[in-house]
Amino acid sequence: MTITLYQFEISPYADKVRRALRWKGLAFRVVEVLVSRRNAHRAVSPTGKFPALVHDGRTIVDSTDILRYLDQAFPEPRLAPDHPRDAALATLLEDWADESLYFYDLTMRPWPQNRQWFVDDLLAHEQGLARSLLARAIPSAIAKVARAQGLGRKAEATVVADLAALYDALEAWLEGVEWLAGPRLSNADIAVRVMVNVLDRTVEGKALRAARPRLGAWCARVDAAAPPEGISVTR
Ligand SMILES: N[C@@H](CCC(=O)N[C@@H](CS)C(=O)NCC(=O)O)C(=O)O
């Protein structure tokens, strides 16, 4: 049995899949996709989107589909909650994290005070001319995506206030409970955690999260159960 994860290392979606694999105790190989050479992996991901997972010759693209597949192929421990209403909520929260919260990260990381770390990390595996050309082009390319989506057209202060309201909602939701959807860790916790993690790498996101103790304690719980780094990775 082999599992291979094709990824951009810094992508929160890749972090989501790695944590899910660790939660299930599965060993996996990683193939790092270079931004400058991602067409080399079109056979694995025809859309050019990563992560993609290959398990015994079967390919699954999209982190949500990958997590669902992992629950089918390796049922225990389950990612999806057992109770149907908890599972429904987890589905909604996972989609909210992937398709909405992600855009706060995408909008905030090209801001001048945030761009250096992410350009450095994104290009950590690149070298030479590709590296210097991409370093110049990437912040504006990302800002363009954020503007097309809409959030990137708002004033910085409005974006930060909107994110503060979402973090307030998470802080309130976590009162008296340990996990987002049901009595144990689920796909919802992993999906939201990875987005909070990348938002922590913006000046504003970090300050907002640090001011919310229940959110911080929940982050530590998710990290303990489904760690961000660690075991079983062979390169
Ligand atoms: N819905 C997808 C989103 C994956 C995604 O957007 N990945 C980005 C990296 S963070 C990507 O592959 N970007 C390359 C591109 O858009 O061409 C998932 O959950 O896996």
C-alpha cells in the first residue's frame, strides 16, 4: 500500500490532508510540486490544482474529496462525525473554511507587512531565475485573485473587522465544547485549523487570534490530535 501526496508545502489544503493522514496514522510519501514546473504533474492533476493524493494507483484531487476518500478507504478513526447532524455541520464548516476563510488569507498575505514570509516559503523549493521572477510576480498575482473574488476590493480595515467578526463567532461557538462539530475531532476542526494557521502568519490575523483564548486553546487541541508536522513523512 502506498500513499503519495502531491503538494505545495505551504498550502493550507496540503496541511489539511497531511493532518488527516496523521490522524489516521497513515504513512505517506510527499512529492513537492514546484510552482515553476507544476505542468509536469498535469497527469496527476489536470486542473493544475494541488493537493492531489495517489493511493494504489487511484488519484483524488481536492482536499475535501481526499478526506472523504480517506474515510472510505481507511474508516477508523473516522474524520466525519458519527451523528448525522454533526456530520452535516462539519460538511458546512469544511466548505466555509475552504471557500471563504481561505480568501481572508489570500487577501491579507500580499499586503506589504505580510508578503515576505509567504513569498520566501512558497519559493523555498525554487532556485535561480525562476525564484527571482516568481518572487516579483507572485504578490500581485495573488492580489489579483483576491480582487476577482471580491474580498480583495475592500479596505484593509474592513477586511480585518470582517475577520474579527468571524473569529468572534468561533470564540462564541467554542464556549463549553472542545470541538467544532460533535464530541471528538472531525474534518471541520482540521479544515478550520489549517486556515487559522496560515492567517496566524499575517500580522493582523495573529493579533486577532491571540486575543481569543478559547480559539487558542482549541488550536492547541487540534494540533495535539492531528499534528501539523511530524511522523511518517518520507521524501
Ligand atoms: N478546493 C481545493 C483548493 C486547492 C487550491 O486552491 N490549491 C492551490 C494552492 S493553495 C493551487 O493549487 N493553486 C494553483 C492554481 O490555482 O493554479 C482543495 O480543497 O484542495
